[in-house]
Amino acid sequence: MRLPIRTRLTASYAVFLAAILAGLGAFLVLELRTDLRSTIDREVRSSTVAIRASFLAEGAAAFSETAAAALHRTGAAAQVLDARGRVRLSYGGDLAQDPMLDNDALARVLSGRTLLVDRGVGDHHQSFRVMAIRVTTHGQRESLVVGESLDTTNEAVKKILVLLLIAAPIALAAAGAAGWWVVNHALLPVDRMRRKAERIGIDHLHERVSAPNPTDEIGQLAATLNAMLDRLESDVAARRRLVADASHELRTPLAAMRAELDVSLRDPDLTDAEHATLQSVREDVDRMSRTVDNLLTLALADDRRLELVQTPVALDELARSIADSMEALAAGRDVRVWSEASDESCSALGDAQRLGQALTNLIENAIKFTPPGGEVVVSSWRSSGEVGVTVSDTGAGIPAEASSHVFERFYRADPSRSRESGGSGLGLAICYEIMAAHSGRIWVRSAEGSGSAFSIALPALDAPEEPDAVPAGDESQFTSGPPT
């Protein structure tokens, strides 16, 4: 799973910083250890040279005094070993009582080599830096051994290492938090642009995104997005003009064709075949005219030019009259259409012609998709400050996956059946736009195999308060139209 960019940036910054801290800490520890050991090596060498010179010049009598003067550190020790490895002279307390060289090292020193090595001294094997050099007195070869404890050096290195191990996670956490804040602050303009872009829909293409600094990378991104929106707005406007102009120009020739076909159909000399052909063409022209009218209505709605002549409308009377006008269509399909009115007033403020167009589309759809012997019920109602009309049928219903798309333009839940019934996929989209222009609502409640119920609702004329419920049924089953 891909992590958010702010998380990835912060994690990358933290890993990079951890690597730097680890490298820097290792360098500091090694450098400190090297410097401290170099200091001890210089002191051991200088002490060894001083003690050797005094020992060779003054003999054993001055050994302890010279060792005490040369060795300043606590825990330092010096000793003289004979050829058999026995301690002949010593300085440094109990640590100097045992030989600080093993037999192999002693043999190398007696052969003339100088050693500077780490040794474990005493019963507890304390870490010492030991230098051994051969001295010859009275013809006898002996080994002068001088050592200084490394405990102080090791403790200093250990303390620095502990401090780094404690401080590094704290510094890393603080730097990570600071990095998270910096990344969040840097991405705030992007987040604002994202939220703005989410609000820009097909009906709000005139809006633009903005950035605090138009010259940086985010500003350039905003400029690119705005240029894209300019092109989209121009293209959408051009297409809307094309649809509106084409629809407007087609209405006149289609009306002329319909008139000519009506005249031709009244000719008594037509044969049955000719009459049937002209009648089929007449139906095709009617279907095309309805599609053109629907496209023109949608074009006007898109341009916010869908004019409404709002007057008080009795929805129950309007629904009843339209249901009565549809009885002939329903009878031809062996479908019963009947209406039922609410006992309360169902008046609202609206455009009677446009509301009638929406109801006509709903009732016509219900008739088309109701099988013979079924029925369509047109009922008016009033509920919670709203008045409305519900058109119910006993058809096959709408599949659950199609319910959220039925108000989209040119959408068909069953494309083959819609073409056979003459539908263009625009009727419900027209209903949605008409209700949106009225600031009303439209929704569907349907279950496959149990019919469908389409409802429209407007604020009641005598109850301006906002609605708080929907009528009849579980609200969770209702699906609104497509977002604007």
C-alpha cells in the first residue's frame, strides 16, 4: 500500500537524518578514542624514556623515585623483569607485583624489539597500555615495562557513546516532528487546491484554484490546472451551444415534416401499406421531436436559462389531470392508470408547465415499463412541510446497481428494452433538472421484481420551513439524482 506523500517525505527525512547521526556519532566516538589513546601513548613513551635513562644512570636505587615522578596518572605502573620474567623492581602497588608481559612478549623485548600493546593487568585483567623496552645493566639483559590504565579513556568513550545513544533518538524524534510540520506546511497549498478542485463540477467550471506564491512549483501547478479549466470551460460551452443551436434549428423542419405527414395521412387514396409506412415515419418524427425538445431543455438548464413562471400550483389537481390524459396510452398497453389525492392541501409555488412536463415523463415511463395487466398509481401527499407526487408502478423494478444512475443523461438500465420502447434516456434527466430549478427534490424507491416509485417534492406553499423527513418508506432506500 502506497503511503501518503507527507508520510513518505517525513520517513525519508528521518532515515536520512538517522544515517547522518549514526555516521557522525561513530566518527566522534572513534576520533575521541584515537585522540585519548594517542595522548596515553605519548605519555607512556615519555615516561618510559625518562625511567630508562634514570635506571641506566643511577641503578635500582632511583627506580621508584623516578617512576613516581614520571607517572602522573592514577593506576600507572612500572616494573623491571629479569630474563626469566620475574619482577625485580616495581612501582604501582599490587598491580605491579605480577609481570605485565607474558613469556612470548618478554622474549621479543629481550631480543631488542620495543613493544607498545594493550594488556590485561592484575587479577581482574584491567586494561592497560603497556610499553616494554630492553635495558642492559651489568651485562644482564632485562625488560623495562611501563603501563598506564585505559579505564579513564574507556569510561570517557563509553560516556560519550551513551550520551549519543540517548540524545540521538530524541534529536531524531524532534527532527521528525519538525520535518512533519514542514512537509504539512509545504503541502497546505496543495491541500487547498485539492479541496477547491473537488468543488469544481461541470456547472462550476468558471471557478479557479489559487496558490500563495504564483512563481514557485505549486504556483506553476495551479497555473497549469487553471489553464486546463479554461480549456474545459471553453469546450463545454462550445458543446452546449452546439446542442442548443442544433436543437433549436431542428425544431422547425421537424414541425414542418410532422405537418406534411399529417396532411399525407388524410389522403383517402393511400393504400394500407402506404398508410402504415407514413404512420411509422410520423411516429419516428414525433420521437425525434421529443428528443430535440429534451435536448433543448437540458441545454437551457445547463446555461441556467431554464425560465420558470412560478405561480401557486395545486400538485394534486395537476397530477390528476395528467394521469387522466395518459389513460389512452395506458389502455393501448393494457395498463390501468389511476390517481389518489391527499386529504390536505397540496399547493406549492412552481411553474405548472414544467412540473407537468416532469410528471408526464414519470407517468409515461411507468406505463412503458409496466407489463400488461399492471397498474400505475399517481398519488399526491403532504408531509413535514413538503408536498409532492409519487408515481408507483407494478413493473419489473430497477436493479440496485442502476438506482444511483437513473437520473443521468442517456442512461438506460436495460438499453435494448429502452430502444424498443422509444426512450432516449433523457426523460428522468429532464425531471431532475426541472426539480433542481425549483429547488425541489426527486428520488426513486425500487426493488427488482417489486416495481418502482418515483417521487417529486416541493416546499408547501403555506409551510416555508425546511423539510425534515421523506414520506412513505425507509429513507435509506431512497436515491437522489446525480450531484450538481
